[in-house]
Amino acid sequence: MLLFNAFSAIAASVDTVTIYSNCMKKGFRCVVITPDSYKIKQGNFPVVYLLHGYSGDYSNYIKKIPGLKQESDDLQLVLVCPDGGYAGWYFDSPIDSSKRYETYISKEVPAYIDSHYHTIKNKHGRAIAGLSMGGHGALFIGLRHPQFYGACGSMSGGVDLISMYEQFDIKKTLGDSVTNGKYWKNYSVMNLIENYKRSDDLAILIDCGVSDFMYPANRRLHDKMLQLKIPHDFIERPGEHNWDYWANAVKYQLFFFRNYFDKYK
């Protein structure tokens, strides 16, 4: 029993907190994983925000990939899994004021985490990643807020919105492409990447399985970034749009971010 208690005292912790959104006037649950040394080590830790996919929620990662606790320990990272809504798409919707997930994820969640946890409070200690809808969201938020996030990553991301026009309830967030065509264009990572500046200084990782229905768009994004000479890493390997793939891919994302953080120790 004494050995078990000693081990438990230094194992990664999983907390579920409620983070209130002033812009949406309600609270959302959020999973926070802190590494073993968080309890005993003085100093601040880098944070990786992990965004879930369409129809998912804040609990997806820890339920589907319980090994994240070990990754948090091994890499000494705080992992934060916020809620982005069933089909929030991590935008501030121009047609539905109840969906302001860009503001929530880019400002309100980090403000809470930085005030309640021992974190590195600059861009060189923050990264954001996600899968599917969350893959687009992570690149979208990273590209739009490079002063706040130093690195961003996508796993099987929905990076070309117009190609999914009739899918995944995107129209409920952006409206139709005639009235709100500028949002369909400007909010799509496929187009947003054109605004990237060298001074943004983002470390970017894109990862997608070759049998994933989102692979063609991810490959086009990679090719476009090569043409634009935008530094990034691109991973393709056998795999589909499922948790088997993401459970493996997230390890590459976290290792990539750990290497990024180590450059600024």
C-alpha cells in the first residue's frame, strides 16, 4: 500500500474543470492533464491545447487515448482539452452569437489555464493541435494568433471548408456561401495560409493518413505551403479517419511540440 501511494503521488493527474465563457455566457467542461512532476517541481510548464473533432467533446482525448497521461509525464507537458461544441468549428460565427469558439479557445480558456496552473505565459510555451474539425481549428487559431501560440498542428484536419459545404453542419456556423462567401474563403485554412508572414514564426505540423477522406485536401495544403515557401512538417502514413490513427498521430504532435519548447528553455 505504501508503494502504491508513493507511485500515485507522482503520477499524472487528470482534472475536469468548468471554464466560463463571457462571450457565450455559459460554462464548458475541460480536461486538464498535469505531469507527475507538477506536484513537486518548482517552475512553469509548457501547455498543449488539444481540440476535438466534429460531434465530439472535451472528454474525447482522455477516454479514447488514456495513454495521454503517460505522454504528459514523459514529455513534461500540461495538456488541455477544451470543449469546442458539437459543430463549433472554432470560429466566431457571423450568424449565431452562441458560437464564439475562436474567442473562447484563443483567449478565455488560456486565460483561465494561465491563472490557475503553473504555465509558461508566452508563445514559446504554448502550442495548439487538433483532429478533424479540431485540426482545422488548431491551424486556424494558430495562424490568426501567432503572437500567442508558437506552434500548431493538425491531425486529419478539415482544412478546405468549401469542399465540405454540405457536410458537418458548417453552414449552421458560417451561413450560406452566397451571403457569407467571404467567411467561407477567409476562414478556410487553405486560403488563410496565404496570409502567413515570416514574422509569425510558427512551427507547423500537418499529419494525415493516406486512406483518410480528408487526405487530398491536406496534400493540397502541403503543396501550397511548399509553393509559398512556408516552413512546416508534413507527415503522411497508412491510416484512416479514426481513433486508431489519432492515438498514434498525437504522439508525433506532442514530440514535435516538446522539441519546439526545448529551443526556448
